[in-house]
Amino acid sequence: DSGVTQTPKHLITATGQRVTLRCSPRSGDLSVYWYQQSLDQGLQFLIQYYNGEERAKGNILERFSAQQFPDLHSELNLSSLELGDSALYFCASSDHEAGTTYEQYFGPGTRLTVT
Amino acid sequence: AQSVTQPDIHITVSEGASLELRCNYSYGATPYLFWYVQSPGQGLQLLLKYFSGDTLVQGIKGFEAEFKRSQSSFNLRKPSVHWSDAAEYFCAVEDSGAGSYQLTFGKGTKLSVIP
């Protein structure tokens, strides 16, 4: 158990819909990362938040957005869903400061199926 | 931009045999390198990491990896594979620029173990 929790575990929805994925980081971790794992693209970094502020963006679509709340949990919002958005979405957390590197701990993921 | 190549998509070994999974990276500065394992339906578990210092690093479950700067490689090894090692293995490099620490993953190597 990494200490990172994600809900829901599975999500099935229709094209055009909007969903919210939730992540609670390990206790004390200030950084939250979102990754997408799909068969064709592999594991891709989407976005990172650090202590409530957006820190970095990767290959995240404009239809996707995220935020990190004062209690440090994060939500990834996916809208106008398409079949190609079906994937496993991982959240990871870490505790790092500038100049120091720490490993990321991954949650179990949310499997999104768009029909 | 950084990149990670795992040349072997699928490897099959017999239980008790030795294992080496290859990983090559492209990164301008000193790389921070990781190996993660993903069992079916599970999240990503960190096996080991290289930040600096000794180029041979030990990880969990009897795995080790050797960093070779001249070859831009970070190969994962295990002297004797167990059936429970069957999983998918991902090599990753951390982008520590701009305070992000996001991970760039290889496409993964699926390991099958023959009893």
C-alpha cells in the first residue's frame, strides 16, 4: 500500500459526458501528479500540482483540468469524453523541495471506460 | 526533451533463470532514474532508484540495476526469477528542470515466467 488513494476504482460513462477522478496523496506530500496509461500512448504525464498551485503541464488535453484543494487532495476533471479517453488514470504524490529529489508513490489508479 | 527506450516489449524466462531488462535514456543533465513494476490490475510500485553515487543500486524483491553513463543505460537485473515476478516493468527518468520532477516512462517490458 503506497498510501495514495484514488476513487473511484472503475468508471464507465458515455461519450460527451464529464467525470471527476479523485486522489488523496500520502500524508505530508505536497505534490500530486496525474498520469494517463493507455495501450497506444503508454504512461504519460498529464499535470502536476504543488501545494495547491499548478507546477507543470504535460500532454493534457484542453478538455481536461485539475485542481488541488487546501487539504491537498486533487481532482482531475475530464469533459466531453471521447472513446479515446478510455484509459487507466494514475495519481502519484511526492514530497520534495527545490534541489531535492524524492520518488513518486502511485495510487492504484482509476480505470475509465468511455462507451 | 528526455526520453526512455525499453527495446524489449515482451520477455519470457524460466523460473530460476537470470533476468536482464534493458533501458536506455536520453537526458541532457545528470539523470534521476527509476524502475517501477506493475502487476496486472495494480498500480505502479517502485523497485529501485538512482540519484547519484554508486552506479549499482539495490532494490526490493532482489532486483538491482546498474547505471552506465557512457551507454546511457540503466538495466534491471535479477539473478533468479520467481513466478511472482511476472509483471510489466517500466523504466523512467525524472525531469528535474523547472521544479517539476515529472516522470517520463518507457513503453514497458512485459515479463512472463515459465514454471
